[in-house]
Amino acid sequence: KSNLNQRVNQTEKKLQAVTKSLTTTQVELNATRQELARATNSLGMLTTSLTTTQEILKNSEQELAETKSNLNQRLENVITSLTSTQNKLNDTEQELAETKSTLNQRLNQTENKLKM
């Protein structure tokens, strides 16, 4: 009977150890579940932040493309205007040269008439 009691006691001790181990495992499992929930929540926030950042980047790229297009158009307009101004300046210089020549001819004619 003593041997049986000894075995029962040993079995009870083993059962207590297993129960304690299961309890510890359950606590660790609950902590792991909480960490997983927090990590999942953080991942969701990061995903939202990334999506927002991607949208901002896409909009910025579009604005940059529009700005570049606008600046290129304005540059073309300035070049066209400068070319037109240069052409007008060339025409004006030509007209001035012709007017000067005509005025010099008239002056010479007038001087010659006065000498007579």
C-alpha cells in the first residue's frame, strides 16, 4: 500500500507540474496573441500611411509634370516673343539705314542746289 501511495504522490506531483506548465503556456499564448493583435494593428496603420504617401507622391508627380509642361510652354512663348522682337529690331535697323541714306541724299541735293 505504501508503494501505491508513493506512486499516487509522484503522479500527483507530475500532474501539478504539467498543470503549472500548461498554465504558463496559456499565459504566454495570451501574451503572444496580444502582441500579434498589436502588430496587426500597427501593420494596418503602416499600410494606411503607405497608401497615403503613395497618393501624395502620385499627385506630386502629376503636379511636377504639369509644372514642367507649363514652364516649357512659357519658355516657348518667350522664345517666340524674343524672335519676333529681334525680327522687328532688324527691320527697324534696316528702315533706319534706308531713311538715313535717303536723308543724306536729300541733304546733298539741297547743298548742291544752294551752291549753285
